[in-house]
Amino acid sequence: MALVLASSSAIRRAMLEQAGVEFVGIAAGIDESAEQARHTNPGSLAAALAGAKAVAGSRSHAGELVIGSDSVVSVEGRIYAKPRNREEAAAHLRQFSGREMLLTSAVALARNGAVEWSVTDSARLTVRTLSEVFIQSYLDAEWPEVGYCVGVFRLEGRGVQLFDAIEGSYFTILGMPLLPLLKALRERGAIPE
């Protein structure tokens, strides 16, 4: 059985590769703004985006199992999109400073245009108080890579310096609830039992 990852995320691809999962990667090609307009809850938005990516990929890969995944960051009830530019990234970091961030990641499996399995998981990250000097030096080192990340960070890089405390799955924070996904893939015979 062929397995497809409908994502251009380097970290999601690396997670599967490091877990020994063989797959073909494709771009998801969905309009995320349409889902963002329909969902105000971080969990339902992450699930809808993951499902939409999996379904879109499954339409062009008939009969194959397609993975879609997405993450949403919210702070004090406000959902944040990926920053459009460095100035917006700095503004997001200022708004996150000293607050708790809720990061919600979802993953879905679809086949022949329909989602057959999905899961959503959340992690809480306490952002330390960030100085303007830190924000600028951080972006000097991490831009433009963090521009592709909700929350303006990569936990596997310097982004770990943003936080005082983290509660939740490392894989969820990286952008995909990997352990539940691996179980679902085993149950479907997509990877060895």
C-alpha cells in the first residue's frame, strides 16, 4: 500500500522518515483561509485543516492512504496565523511574551476523498517575557525559516529559548501527533504491526 503525506512541512516529513515510515510527499494545495473563516475553535480548525489536506491529496492519489496534518496556535483565545513577514513575526512574539500559548495539532488519514481517521492533541507552552533585543536577535538567526511556522518557532531549534515551561507531547508541538498516527497506520496495514 502506498502512503502519501500531503504536506510540504520539512519537520513533518522528517518525523515520518526518522520513524522509518516510507511515503511519498506532495503539496497539500488547499485554501486554508476558507477553513479559518469557518472555525473559531483551535481544535476544530486544526482538525478541519488536517482533514482538508488529507482529502485533497486523496483525490489525486486514488486508493492510496493520505496523511494530512496541521497546527494552530492560540493565545488568550485568539488564533494566530503564520506571520506574513518579519515585522508581523516580531509583533506576534511581542503578543506571546509572558503568556501561555496553546498549540493544537491534528492529523487525519483519508482515502478516495473521505477522512477515515483523525486525532487532535494540544500542548501548553509558557512563553517567557521576551525583550525587544531578544526578539530581534532571534529573528536575525531564525528568519525566514520560522515564517513558515505557526507560533514563530521551531522547537527543534532556537525556538526552545522562547519558553519557561512546556506541557504536552513533543511530537504534537513539532506539528503532528505522531504516536497515534503510527498506531492508526499499523491498524490499517500501512506499516508493519
